[in-house]
Amino acid sequence: MCSLPVPREPLRRVAVTGGTHGNEMSGVYLAQHWLQAPAELQRLSFSAVPVLANPAATAACRRYVDHDLNRAFTSSFLNSRPTPDDPYEVTRARELNQLLGPKASGRAFDFVLDLHNTTANMGTCLIAKSSHEVFAMHLCRHLQLRYPELSCQVFLYQRSGEESYNLDSVAKNGLALELGPQPQGVLRADIFSRMRTLVATVLDFIELFNQGTAFPAFEMEAYRPVGVVDFPRTDAGNLAGTVHPQLQDRDFQPLQPGAPIFQMFSGEDLLYDGESTVYPVFINEAAYYEKGIAFVQTEKFTFTVPAMPVLNPVPSPAF
Amino acid sequence: MTSCHIAEEPIKKVAIFGGTHGNELTGVFLVKHWLENGAEIQRTGLEVKPFIANPRAVKKCARYIDCDLNRIFDLENLGEQNIRFLHNKKDVFDFFQTSLAPLPCYIYLIEHPSLKYATTRSIAKYPVGIEVGPQPQGVLRADILDQMRKMIKHALDFIHHFNEGKEFPPCAIEVYKIIEKVDYPRDENGEIAAVIHPNLQDQDWKPLHPGDPMFLTLDGKTMSLGGDCTVYPVFVNEAAYYEKKEAFAKTTKLTLNAKSIRCSVH
């Protein structure tokens, strides 16, 4: 699947999606609010469209009904022939692909921002596909500089040879905001307010770009996945222990070989037996127990992001 | 339970329920562990049995399947005959005593004519619930597991000491008694229109004075506590209570006096 190059025209078609997981409440409540009152999503050169991505899961306050929606955007799901037995989320993914995509086509939306919460202590995490997504990298940098107190960390999810499966991959450019820790089904004022402010700044950035602001090259540090570690389990597949107190809540901090990672119910510690330092994220995320993930191992790396093209300012108003 | 009295008999049988709510993982995994290896919950002269109260909800990692198990142990649901049967059959409780525990423990009293609810544990002679948080539903934290485990150890030690004839002198304990449940402000469609205010979030058990912020609307307005009484909020922003229309419970702090107790067998 090709990754479209850095934009050379203003971004006009922008969407903000909440409730991709129906129990991640910041995005749910923001999307529902904007569907009634979209004014704060408007800018001079574009208006972002709010979307409640998974209405059935939102109504039930669950992550999903049949299948994780944020894993349903592969060409296999999107392009196979619909049948009456299709899981709810596969049908919904196809609808969203029609609305915001089609994925990898010239007709896809210019930008999709997808809103998520995690039970892990990941603070403010910006999730993009790869270091080659120039627009998304400049956007992340802009957020980091604008809010230094948030220590925004950048997580780049693409693993070589693997197709993207998440909602924001249907657009030409995409970013997910992952804010935590917040329990599923709970709406915290501090996290809600931070999410709202970040969305506003993302839209401000797009407006700045559309208006011809220059964004020069820079060096960026980010984290990319190198593996996952499951919980220790019994022969029957049940948990035999849980995340060690010394690892709990330490997302993005270095984990050295020999450090404790799990505490067994019977009392002993299990130690990390990898060969190099990794940076765990999504430590003890509720939704990942069923996926067999206690934490995701990442490596930290630095790369150069080239300058973005400078556009001719858009005459306003443009909508 | 407002005062203690000399028990007529030692406590013979204790049940520990985990997984009354299937997504509250601490109890689930402690009980599962003890079902494999129950050594740490055994005490001489006492039969202690762990139970998974709601196995189907545990399997699904949901609070409940059809309705909340911890609200239906009343006459209407159980039938009078069944209640009498259970009371005669066994003493079921999980009990703890503040002075033995090194961790700060708060006592929440749900005795109230209309707000009390029919818990699973209420089938026992001496029912006590242990609530440890914060922990997200569906997550098992080692620190919370450790706290729960210590509470249970102290509870069982207390029962054992009681059975062995130790006298527990009169004591005064501070409790928080429920007065009222407060819902979220809602719009005309019944949707939540305000969030627990950042000043109240995570401040369970701390005094909330008239004029203090309670809610923050989506438009940024603060809604404050009215009236003229200081209250002590608990269960502030509990995930499971959104559907029960409870943003927090107001409690009042009281001191209860307990008479001394001693097992009558010694």
C-alpha cells in the first residue's frame, strides 16, 4: 500500500473521530458534543467533521460489539464481499471507509484525527504510522513545542511488512491521540479538557499549514514497537501473575534486562530476560488482556524530518 | 451493624467472595489463586472457603450478565424461604478490624431506609465488603492486590484471635454514613452535561463544603455544592455508577461506639 507524499495543497477534508472504542470516554463525549455544536471545529480554510465512529459500542459503553473496530481497516476486511453474517464493526469499517476513504485512494480525506484513552500511564501519546509521514511528524513536533509540560511522546506503530488496520489509516494523513491513564467507562475532567485543547491545536496547525506557514526540517525522537510481552499464564491460559509494581505506571521509561516485570500470585518475581533495554508502553492496558499483551516493547530512535512545502495562503473564507 | 455484642458462638465458617462483579479483578484472581492453594487463608479452628460469586460475568470480564448480582439479595428476589435457609446454613462474612490494619481504612455505612442495597454478602450473619481502589475495571494492579491480600489476612487473624478467646475492649470508630446519592447534571435527552470537577476528582473521603466545586459543564461552568452542610463524598466517578445515575455519594462522618466483645466459649 502506498503512502501518499507530503501535502502540497491545503488540507480541506478533515475529520475528528471519537468513540472508535465505545468505552474510551474523552472521545465519546467530545464527538457527541461536537455533533450538536460543531463551531469549535471550524477554521478559516476548512471545517473538521466530527464522527462518532462506533455508535453501537458507545451505546453499550463497551470497547466493541463483535470485533475491535480499530483493527478492521485492512484491505481484507474493507474489500471483501459483504455478507449478512459480517460482524457489526466490519460493516461499520466499510461505511467509514466510504465516508473517510477509500483507503489509499485519491478521494480519501486529507486528515483524520482519532481520539483514544488508555488505562496505561501513557500521559499524552501521539500515535502515527511511521517517520515517513512528514505532515504527521511536523504536527507532533508542533504539539510537543506548544505543550512542553505534557511531555508528548510519539509512538510510530507501523511494523515492516504489516498492513495498517486502524481507523486513521484510511485518510491520506492521520494521527491518533492516546491519553491516559483513564479507566474504561470513566470521564475525567482533566483528561477531557486536555484532549479538547489538543484537538483545537491540531486544527490550528492544519490552518497554519494551509495559510502558508513554513515548517523547517528538524530532528525527532520517537518510539517504535519491537515486540509484545504477555502475562505469565497457567496451563489453562488464566493469569498466573500481574505486572510488577516496579513496572506498573512506568510507560516510556527504560526497562533493563534483569529488571522485574511480573509478580506471580504465589509471590515470586519474573524478570525481563531480553538482551537490550526496551521502552515498554501500554503497560497493563485493560483491553489488551484478551489480546495477550501485558505491555508493548519499543525501541527509541531519532530521525530527521524534512521541511514541509510552503503553500500559498488560502483566500478566506473558503467554505 | 451499629454496635458489637458478645457473640454466642465462635465464628465457624467464613466465605470470601471474589468476582461478585466480574470485571473487578483483584477478588477474582485472589479467589482463583486460593482455590488452587488456599494455605494463606487457613486458620486453626476456622473453615474459610473462597468462592467466585459470578462465574459467567468473570468469564466475560463484565460487571454482570443480566443484572447486578450485588443488588438482588432481597426477599423479593430470593424468596423468604431461601433467606431463612441460608441463615441457618452458614455464617458468611469477610470482616476486618481497623486497628489491626497498617493501611488507612475508611468505613462506609450503607444503612439507610431507601439507599441501602441487597448485597450478596447480606445472606451472612456478619457481612462486610472490602472495596479497594482506584483500579480500572478489567485491570489487575499488583499494589491493589497486595492491599486486598493484607486486609484479608488481618481480617482472618482477627476472627482467629476472637475464636481463641481474646477480648476486644470497647472502641470508638469513625464511619461515613450515606446520606444521599448525587447524579450527574443531564441535558433534556438524559445525556451527561457535566463532569466531576477536577477539584473533586480523586478526593473521596475529604470534606466538601458548601460552595466547593462539584461539577464542570462541557461549556466550562462550575457547579458548586449547595446547602449548609459539609459532606464527605465517596465513590466519586465510579465507572459502574454512571448507569445507576450516581456521580458520587454524600456521606456524613459519625463516631460509633462499640461495646467490648469476647467469644463466649472461653
